[in-house]
Amino acid sequence: MIGARARRAAAAVEFALVAPILALLMLGTWDLTAYIRAYFRVERVAAEVTNLTGQFERLTQADINQIFSAAQQIAGSIEVTQLSGRTIISAVQGTAQGNRMLWQRATIGGPGGMFDSRIGQPPNIVTLPANLVVPVGQTVIITEVFNRRVPWVLSVNLLGAGAPETIYAFHIMRPRSAQLAEVLP
């Protein structure tokens, strides 16, 4: 019969074998939860910024700056306006030639081209997601939000999660009461 001391020793060895696996599982779960949280936060920022922008009768650069400040407040600890993130607000109008970008304003972004607009640049004809065509003479506001998320170091090394990822979300909405065809100084 195995004595109490042998049972405790066996339990200690079992725990020593299982504890690192449990710790990795818990930390991996934490990393996945942080990713999902960042993804949903970026999506929320895109929707809220578009909604906020669409409420203006006319936009000034000061209004845009306040909207960008609100974007970061909504995002909380998830960076959407500095080096690890970017928020871009654009206005696109339907023309006979297609969707023409009227204007675009963006926060500081990461290094060279990391967070360039996926919609396009003004004053070009642009293709909207899902080939959305804006009716001639109407305007839509598009907000694009980027966040560069760096996975937990062991996720990268042990699980092959790869290099930092860019989380991207966009939202499109017609302005409520005006065309918002320009941003005033």
C-alpha cells in the first residue's frame, strides 16, 4: 500500500508537470480575450465616429480634432489615434463617373504607409467595400479605424501566432442633415 508521503510526492510531481501547461493555457486565453476586446473596440470606434460626424450641419477642422479626441476616449486603452493606431474620416459623393472622394482627414498613424486608407485618396474615384455605389449627388461618411496589436510573446514563439497584426474596421453612413462636402477651416 502506498503511504501518505508517497501520495503527496506523486501529487507534487503531477502538479509540477501540469502547472506550466495550465499557466500557458490561462495566458493564451488572456491573449485571445485581449484580441477580441481590441477587435470589438475598434469596430465600436468606427461606428461611433461615423455617427458623430454625420450629425454635424457643417464641419470645421476644430470639429474634426474633437471627433478624433472622442475616438480615442471611446477606444480607451486601445490606441486608434497615435503610433499604434489611426482613425481616418472621409466623405464620398456619388457622381456620374462613380464614387468620388471629396475630402479625408486622418490622425497620426504608424510608420510610412502602415495605416493608409483602404478606400482611397481624394479627389479620386474610389471603390467602396462590397462595391457600394453612392447615388448621384448624395454623400456618405466613411470612418476607417486601425489598431496594430502585438500578440503575447509566447503566442508568437510557441503557438506561431506570427508578427503583430493590424485590426481594421470601417463604417459607412449618410450624414443626417447636410452633404458635408467640405471641411471648413
